[in-house]
Amino acid sequence: MRMKKFIAILSVVSMMAVAATGCGSSSDDAAQGGSDASGSDWDAASSITVVSREEGSGTRGAFTELFGVVDENDNDMTTLDAQVTNNTSVMMTTVSENEYAIGYISLGSLDESLVKAVKIDGAEATAENIENGSYKVSRPFNVAMKPDLDNAVATDFMAFIMSTEGQQVVADEGYIPVSDVQAYAGEAPEGSCVVGGSSSVSPLMEKLIEAYGEVNPNGKIELQTSDSTTGMTSAIEGSYDIGMASRELKEDEASQLEGTVIATDGIAVIVNQANPTDDLSVDQVKSIYLGDVTTWDAI
Amino acid sequence: MKSKAWTEKFMQGVFFVAACASVLAVALICIFLFANGIPAMSKIGFVKFITGTQWRPNSEMFGILPMIVGSLYVTAGAIIFGVPIGILTSVFMAMYCPKQIYKPLKAATELLAGIPSVIYGFFGLVVVVPLIREFGTALHSAGIVKNPGNGNSILTASLILGMMILPTIIGTTESAMRAVPSHYYEGSLALGATKERSIFRVIIPAAKSGVIAGIVLGIGRAIGETMAVIMIVGNQARLTSSILDGIRTLTGNIVIEMGYATGLHREALIATGVVLFVFILIINLSVALLKRGADHE
Amino acid sequence: MSNKMTFGDKFRTYLKHPGSFIVMLLVMLASIITFAVLIFLIAYILINGLPHITPSLFSLEYTSENASVVPALVNTIIMTLLSLLIAVPFGIFSAIFLVEYASRGNKFVEVIRLTTETLSGIPSIVYGLFGMLFFVNALGWGFSLLAGAFTMAIMILPLIMRTTEEALKAVPDSFREGSFGLGAGKLRTVFRIVLPSAIPGVLAGVILAIGRIVGETAALMYTSGTVAQIPDSIMGSGRTLALHMYNLSSEGLYMDQAYATAVILLVLVVGINALSSVIARKLTAV
């Protein structure tokens, strides 16, 4: 009898929970419809859902530094109540589903049909504004290789990236290219090389590799998507020929590798499309991420 | 004749060596994890590491108590949702299900096991998270809870994990129930018990060890699940008392930060893996002890 | 069921035993929830994925334009075969040792059982960490299919061991005695008599293992790497379908293709399950 009772009680509890969420569902549909229409039921008194990237990510590092979400010793002070994700699409989906959310992503991944990028201090998040300096939230895309690396394809590929043709690809993909480059004059060597590292740099690198394949069909380049640190350590260990990082090289990495900035990427601060906020100042973003401001009407 | 005896001996040796493989694997896993994790623990201080409530790697604060609690919360939640529904569904599959629809249903539960966790994650993010957010807001306006939460919560993760452990529980429980000799059931019916009484008082007790094995497997899957959970649980590394708040799990802590971590931070993450591993060891050992106790009965 | 009861009989029984009636309702409700969730989930995948299945998704070469699944599909097959090649012999032989050779109450057997159970409980992320520390770094294999396959092999070993063990145990002792009585040696008995009758059970384990390999992400991310091409050798790196899907979805640029990949993954799982039941029927019929 004990078993039966136990099971019965447990089931009743879970049924109730399921039923309760079921009730939630109907009201949810209504709310969703409203937000799609005009956002008329936007309630500025609601608390802000702060979404952040994981500690140590290149994007978060650049974001906290540029917005000053740090204490006097430059330690990251992002509020502990912030949701954390390590995935750009989770970040975008969360913000697009939650009317009161705020987050930040790479400008190259921004999908304006899902979320809205806000202006920072009046400047819109565009490649031009980053280039002319009015939009300040950006970070470098680095690639690094060993100074004594003996791989003709890797060297030639690097030359290609840093050429007019390579930087054209960078610009086409919505990132900010490096200025003063020469036309590619490679010798199209035969062979293969491995490029790997940061998942933020990966989409750009993929395009670069494809463009390179057109000018040098003899070179075979393998792309590993992992993360900045794996990229750098693997380049040092030799399992990658070229490592990619979406952050600055750390000291111990810089001592063993030769880093090159191949592009600059903006960081867009995103909110839900139902959110009437279009413009935020650096200080407002800072206070949101420090946890000083917790509702939208308090900004 | 002699060569035959030799072959027998040789093959016996081969079997023995093969059997040692799993022992070797566990030993290797232990050695490599502990060798990489223990130094970090001693650097941080074992007690500080386990009971610290602050996780700020950039400020050299490594306390994983929130993650331990988080893993316990979502696993318990998954059990509350998954186990009763799983067991009752396997009762249906084993005892009630009409023959014509059994095959497709069985195939369907197997399919549930084959869906990659990333899918569960996105499903949770797009479908369940908004539901829970509305649920929380409704409770909030009714004055039942103080903080409505934003949907990415312990409750959401529990629901999704509950779904994810269903196939594990259904599979093992159903086969355990089918393995109970049919005369148990028929005998009980003949004594005048109703069908339900016979199932729950005769068959399930007889299939107890299989049912428990299924639950344990389910617990293992829930505590170890990573990709789906990190998408829906919020990942805030802090303690909380409300199931509508987000929290971070041990597995989430590893996957989220492993990518960028260097030095002590990276070692601390491997140490998190060690803690997780020890958790699993404890669960398995206690189940083994339970089983032994049951065998002696 | 032989006890044919009319609806009226059932109704009267339930009137007399309201408790039983409630339990029956709960059973039905739970099953409905389970299958509703399942249908919902599958519908969700199909609705998001089906419209994006295009011919270009099946190009032979992966490019950032077509996000082709073919290389990932081939890698998945290679990975599955490799892992099975490593794990199945070990799994079956260990099970044979445990069931046919080890004496009852042997301390060593208990150690093996305990370690197997431990293995089956280890989260895949821990396998991933271990695989990275051991196969990739310590053995110097780098990110490769081989490192991934060995990691997966350890992961599925307990699954195959347990199912084989159960299957072997289910073979009646009379089979063995008969074989011995006819003068066959132990080895011959095991391979000619016991193992063949246990094949459907072994196969069930193998199918479960395949499902686990096909759906795995966390463990492979750190071991087999994420190159979206078919590698030249098993020492090369390549990503499987599940990992491919994870990568497509992670930067938010290929969500449509990610869902389409999920549909293909689902079809693959259905295919494997169907194949297994066909094989099992063939084997049991013989």
C-alpha cells in the first residue's frame, strides 16, 4: 500500500504542476499576440531580465571593460542575478522571447528580425560608426601563429587575409576591416593547414577560407571551431597552425605566439522588439549590468 | 587435445582481460580527473571550494556551493516530474496498451531517447520558458510569490529534464515488469484483486529492482545533462530559494566556462568535474549497498 | 488478456473499488502526457525543420553557403562503426567472463560490476573532459575521430556489457548442460550454443549504444573536434551530426539549417530503430 500511496501522491503533485503550466499557456498566447501587435502591454515597471555571456568570454570581457562594469581593480562586477549563456543564439532567442530582457552579441551575428539593437550614447551599432569612432563598443579578432612556423599554406593564407581581397571579405560580412592593406600576391603553395579557435571568429574565418580556396585551389585549410583559449593553446602546442581568438592575447600566449588583428567586431546591445527603448547611455547600461537598476522605468 | 586445452585457457585469459577493461577505464578516468582537479582544490582550499557561495573566477573566488545546490534542485525536480509519469506510462505500456497501438508507441518512446539534447534545449527555450514566465507572473499578481522570475528557472529545467529521463525510466521499468512471471498477476486476479491492485501490489513490488535501476539511470542522466540545461536554467551562480529563479548546475559551470578558462580557473572547472564524478560515485555506491541489503533480506 | 470482461463488468468493479479507478485514471493520464509531449516535440522539430530541407543541404562538400549535412552524416557513420568495433568485442567478452567463467561471489566480479555501473553513470561532459585530457593531450592524438571513438567506446561499454550479460543469463542452463553432455568444450559451448541464442539481446544493446553515439554532443566536442569535412584518415578531425547541429545553432546564423539537420537526425534514429527490430525479428525467427 505504501508504494501505491507514494506513487499516487507524487502523480497528483506532478499533474497539478502540469495543469498549472497548462493554464499559464492560455494566458501566454494572449500576451504573445499583444507583443506581436504593438507592444501595447509593455509594462515599464517590470524587472529587467539581464542576460550576459559567460565569465571569461571574449565578448563579455570587452563588454564589461568598455561599459565599466568593473570595480576599481578591473574585476568583472556583472550582477549575480544576470542570466548567463555561452551561446549567441540562446542569447538572441531569450531576448526575442522575453519583452523585458537585455543582452549583448557580436554585431556580425545580429539578426534585426528577432531583436532590436539599441543606440549607445546616440550612436547606432553599425560598421561605419565603429570605424569613425562614434560607436565605441568593439573588440579585435585576433589570429596567432608561432613565429617560426614552417607551413607555406598557413603563411600564404595569412598573407591573403591581410590583403585587399581578404579584407573585402571581412567588410562584406559586416565586420570592420583593417586599413592599409596590399593586393594579394601569393604564390599559391600546395599543402594543408589547420585553423582553429574562437567560435565568434569562426563564421568569418569560414568565409575567408572559402575565398582563399578560389585563389589557391592547391591549399587545403581545415577549420576547427572551439574557443579562444583552446585556439591559443593549440597553436602553441602545434595541433593548430593558426589560432583564432576573439579577445586580446594574454601575456603568456603573446610571448609564444605572433598575434595579428584581422578585423574588428562591434558588440551590439540588444533588447526585445516590443521594448520602446531605442537609446541608452553607457552609464545606463552600466547600472543595469551592475544590478543597480532593476526595472525599466527606473532608468 | 592438448592444443584444445590451451585454446580454452587462452580464451579464458582473453575474456578476463576484456573484463578488466572497464576497471581500467574507471581507473584512468579517476587518475586523470583527480590529477588535474586536486591541485586546484588544494590551492583554493577544499572547504572554501565546496562551501563557498561566490563564483567570480576573475576575482579568484571559486565557490561551487551554488552549483552543487543547483544540480540537486534540478535533479530532484526532474525526479518529481519524470519518475511518476514514467512509471505510470510503463504500467500502461506493459499492462493496458492495446496490441495494435503498442508498436508505434514503443517506437515513439525509443525516438524520445534519440532526440539530441540541443533540441530539447531549444524546445525548452522557445516553448516552455515563456509558459513558465507567464505562470510566474500569474502567481506574482495573485500574490503567491514575491519574485515572478523570467522563465529561465529551476522549474523549467526540471520539466525538460523530467521529459528527458522519461525514455530511460519507461524502458527499464517496462522490461522489468514484463519479466515478472505472469502467474503472479493471474494469481492475484484469481484471489479477487482488481487489475490495478494486482499491478501495484504484486507486479511492481516484484519488479522493484528493475524499477529502481531505471530511476537511478534517470537520476544519472538528469544530473549529468548539460546542453539542454544550460539553455534554459539561467546559469546564475548564486543560491536561491525560489524554484522560479534561475540557478547554475555543475555540468553547466564546466561547459559554459571551459572554453575561455585558463590557469587556475580551468583547473577549478576540472575540479568541478571531479565533484560531479564523486557525486555519481556516491549515488552508485549507495545503490549497490541498497541492493546488497535487499539481497540479504 | 484472457479474462474478457465486458464494459459493464469493468464499470461495476471500479464502482466497488474507487481507489483502483483513480489509479487507472492516473495511468491513463500519465501516458497521455508522455505521448502528448512526444508528439508536441516531434511536431516542433518537423515544423521548424521540414521547410528548410533543400537539395543543397545534401551537397557533397560543406560550405558556409549550403551548410551541408553530408560530411557530418558520413562522420557519424564512421564514428559509430569505429566505436562499436572497439566496444562490442570488449563488452561481449567481459559479459561472457562475468556469466560463464567467473565463480559466484568472486570479489573481482563485484569490482567489475561496480565499475561498470559507475561508468554508466558518468555524465558525458566528464567523459569529454577525460577524453581531452587523456586521448587528445596525453596520448597526443589531437582532435580526431579516433580519440572521439575511444571516448564513445568507453561510454557505451557498460551498456553493451549489461545487455549482453542479461541476454546470456536468460539462456537456460539446460542448453549448456546439453552441449557439455554431447562432449563439447566450454569455449565451443559458449560460442556455438550460448552466444547465438543471446544475439537478439546483444543486438538490443548495440542499438541503444548507436542511439547514444548518434545523439552525443558534449563528449565529442572536446575529443573529435568540429571540422565540417570528412577527414582523410581516422586521425583527422570531423564533427558528427549532433555536434554539427550544435555548431550550426551556436552562433545564431544557421538556425533554419540547424532544425533541418535535427529532422535528418530524427529520421536517422527512426531508421536505426526500425532496422534493429527487423534484424531482431530475422534472428529470433531462425
